[in-house]
Amino acid sequence: MSSPSTPTVTAPRKQAGRNGVQRPGDRLFSGAARGSGLLILVILAGVAIFLITEAWPAITAPADAIPGGEGLAAYVAPLVFGTVLAATIALVVATPLAIAIALFITHYAPKRMAQGLGYLVDLLAAVPSIIYGLWGFQVVAPASVPVARWLEENLGFIPLFAGPTSSTGRTMLVAGVVLAIMILPIISAVCREVFIQTPRLNQEAALALGATRWEMIRMTVLPFGRSGIISAAMLGLGRALGETMAVAIVLSVSGGITLNLIGSGNPSTIAANIALQFPESSGIAVNTLIASGLVLFVITLAVNMSARWIVKRANRSGDGR
Amino acid sequence: MDLTSTGTTPTNDIRTPTRTSLRKRASLPRWAPAAVLAAVLGAVLVVQLLTTFNVVTLLVGTALLYIVGIYALSRTVEGRRKATDRLVTAVVTSAFGVALIPLVSVVVTVVGKGLERLDGEFFTYSMRGIVGAGGGAYHAIMGTLIVTGLAALMSVPLGMLTAIYLVEYGRGRLASAITFLVDVMTGIPSIVAGLFAYALFAVFFGPGVRMGVGGAVALAVLMTPVVVRSTEEMLKLVPNDLREAAFALGIPKWRTIVKVVLPTSLAGIATGVTLAIARVIGETAPLLVIAGTTTSMNLNPFEGRMATLPVFSYYSYVSPGVPRDPYLDRAWTAALTLILIVMVLNLGARLISTIFSPKTGR
């Protein structure tokens, strides 16, 4: 065994084997590295196992023991609805905006400024969610009231804007818009990366054929980046589904399932409901909240995995291009 | 499918609007967009000055009118294709502007409201025995530093070693499984990480447990994948020549990694770690669940509730005491402090990467 610090002349010859010489230092180090990797697996399994353990009492409890008295499914259903509704609004608002921003940074802004502008958008992601909550409550909610009034008067026939308008502005619409701002940087960052990778030759070919800049983008950049855009939107959706504090502060919650986005009675979201109820809960109520957290975990897991899957598939087909 | 659409549509589209149509049409002078913008801005400004002035509606109104104006003008002078191009340029540029409105508004709001209480007392007093005005967030700031520090202590070695495994050792199924799970871990909602920490500690310490170290575990779960990802990226950037040179000198693999690979990528890794800390330091939801809040100083993460800056801000804002104003002021100042910490960390990360990165000699 040669000491690691004084490699002997014979060592290289021994390393002719496929894996080389295994010194104790090597074994220790690679063991530690592999152990850390395995620990990640253990942690993720632990998240699932401990959540299930703590949620189990609520899953097996009789229906009338659950807060609300109608069983776990009835407790979680409006929350799931609220979660999906808020995330959908966020996605609908954020995706087109994010694509436009990504296009601006990659194809419209002066080259020298592009990186700085991208950094500016990334700053939106650096702001902690609690601050978006305070800001949404303080600034966006009051500012939204006249807009919501207008929507009610002019588009009131659509169930989404049926009203009556909430006087505080703490509505599903505002929560969705604040969420949209929060997921904007993630979506636009992924889109940006995809758009930059568009083959230069395709773009130049389009321009050489006399296409205007928009025609070039429509014919090369967007088709090339389609799967990237989809997965970016899914990643944003995953983020919006799990976002807690902004919704907890902004949204005025009072139960039921409703499609009315500008009223004062809104369904809560899973995450916000946990944040609001958990500190004051005890006993079976805690288990119920953890069970709802488990549902959220499963939903976001499914969304994120399918996003990754789309990316992977796109990459694979990209290789054969 | 992409190839065909990128390959065929251009030729189809380009052939139809013949060259002559482009050449015959006049084009707008270079200063036209600026002129339209100035005219629109002036018009909106005059209208606003006569009625009510509002920065946001001024900007939005100007952008909308400009989009319509430049399209109409270009449509009449230059034709449909160029008009569409100008329309998209205007829309895309305004979209970027729209994204900046919340950023500016957040900063203005938080700074404006937070300056009120940004004084020495805020940073040197806890809330112990305080009713109404006075007091500060010293306990919460210390709590945030302790919890985040512990989280970094757990996740940085774990994340870095995992990244080293993935880049230097990982082959086959285990490595791809870990890569996949790190991706999955990135998507764990912060509140679920908090619930996990609670569930974990509740199994050992009984229900209703509140502990600073629990918050650290939750934050570590959120932070580890970020550290893994950024370290991985940086290790991949280290040129293979360096590794091969070291191997050729007969240096063991582990020493190659420790003495050659890591020092080369250290700046990048430090940047990544700093950004990861910046990302979790503002997390509220998991700490709300597991660390709880308290009004007095608690420096022991293994014993009892521990206040943190975001949670302090949250409770001061949503359940203020009487009178309300001192509580709201403290909430905003805590938010301002938090934003300052995050911005300093972000800038620090950029500084680290610009000052130390050219060491690779490229």
C-alpha cells in the first residue's frame, strides 16, 4: 500500500486495471460521496414515510372526527379546488408574459444589456414569498377593487366575474396574479435557456429568406422551444401549487367551492390552509393538515415529474435532430 | 416534427409575399417608433394631468396606445408583415416593462414602509414584555441566522458530496436515480418540507413539538437540491485535462478531486451556496410549522420555540396587537431587513463569482 502523498513509480503500472488502485483515501472518499447520494434517496423516502405516518390517524379516523365533520375527502376537496384554481390563474397570466420576456431578452434586447436585464427578472425570484404576501395585501388588493368592479359590470355574465365584488380586494384573482408574478422568473428563465439554444443556422436561414424578426421567431425559435415552454410552464405550475405565504396573507378565505374570482368568499388552498391552521391546531386536526399536505406533495410530485419527463423526451428527440 | 416545421414553413411563407411587394412599399424612418412613443406619452400625460395622475396607468396606457399606434401606422405605410413585426416588438418590450412594475412596486413599498422603524432599537431589542411601540427583532434575526446556519451546515456537505459523486464517480442506475430524485426534491413545496420536519420530530419528541433545529432540517431539505445542482454544474466545467494531468502524475483520485477539481471550481460553488442560502433564508411556511414563534430570545435550537425574521414579520402583520401601527411598522421593517439580507447575499454571490472565477486561466 503506497501512501497517497508519495505515489511510487509502480503505482501507474498497477493502475492499468480498469478501476485503478483503490487506496484507503479513495475508498473513504468515494464511500462518503456515494453515501451522500444514498442519503438523498433516504431523505426523500423519509419525507414520504413520515408524512404518511403522521397522516395515518386522519386517514383512518371516522368521518365526524375530522374538522368539518364530513370526513377527510370532504375536507380536502375544496382545498384542492382552490389550489388548482389559484395555480391555473397564475399559469394563465404568467406563461404568455414569461415567453414574451424570454423572447425580449434573447432576441430583442441589445446584446450587451441582455444579461443585466435577465438578472433584473431573476431578482423577482429572490424576493421572499412573505414579502409578496405583504405587498399583495397592501398594494395589489386595494388597487384591484376598481378593476374587479369594472369586470363585474361589463363581464358579469361570465361566472368567473359574477361578483359581488369584494370590497377588500382579497380575492382569488389577486392571489392568482401575485402567484403569477412569483412564478414568472422561473418560467422565463427556463424559456430563455431553451430559446438561446435554437440553432443559429435555422434562424439565419429564415432571415436570409426575407423573414421579418417575428416571422423568424415564429418559424424557428418557437417550434424549437415548444417542449421547453411546456415544461417551463409545468415547473411554474408546480411552484404555484405549493406556494404558501402569499396566498395565506392575500386571500380572504371562507370555505366553499366557487368559480367566482372577484368575490369575498373564496376556497383556501392546501398550503395556505396549513399555514393558517397549523399553529393553532392539535390532535387529529394536525393529522388532517398533514394528510392534506400529503395530497399537495403527491400533486406537485406528479406535475414536476411530468415536466421533467417532457424535458427528457424533448432532449432525446433533440439528439436525433 | 420540429425539423419539418422549421424547414418547410419559411419557404412557403416567404415565397408568397414576393420581393417586389417589399421593395415597392415605403418603410418608416428610423425615428418613427420614438416619435410615436413620444406623441402617445405626451397625449396620455396631458389627459392625466387634466384628470388624475397615476404612474402605473400612465405607463400601461402609453404602452397600449403605442402598440395600437405603431401597428396602425406601419400597416398603412409598410404593409401587414412589417406591421406584425413591429406589433410583436412593441408587445414583447412592454411585457418586459410589465414585469418590472411589480419589482419596482415591491421595493418602493417595502423601503417606504420599512424605513419607519429601521433604527438601532429594532436590531438590539427583542419583543420580550413589549406591548405597543418600541421593541425590535433582535431575537428573530438571531433565530434566522441560527436556523439558516444550521441548515447550511447540514446541506452544504451533503449537497457537495452528492454532486462530487454524480460528476466524478456516478455511473449507471444509482447515479441516474439520484439525479432524478434531486430534480424531484427541487419541486417539494416549502410547506411540505416543514410538515416533514414536524412529522420527523413529532415521532421522537411527541406531538406539538416546536424546535429551531426542526426548521433547520426543513430548510436543509429545500436547500440541498439547489446546492447539488449548482455544484454539479461547476464541477462539470472543470476541464478534463486537469484531471488527466493529475492522474498522469500518479495522484490518487480523491486527492485529485480535493486538490485540483474543487479548488478550480471553488468560486462557482461558493456562488451557488450563497444563492442557495439566499433562497431559503426568506422561507416562512416551514418555520411557521416547526419553529413557531416567541417574543423572547432563544439561542438554543434544540429547546423550544424560536422566532425567525419572516415568521416575525408574518405574525406582526396578520395578528397585530393594540394599537396596530407599531406592529405593522415592525412587520415592514422586518420585511425590509429580510430583503436587504437577500439582496446582500445575491450581490455577494455575484461578487464572489466575478472576483475569484478567472482562476482557471481561461
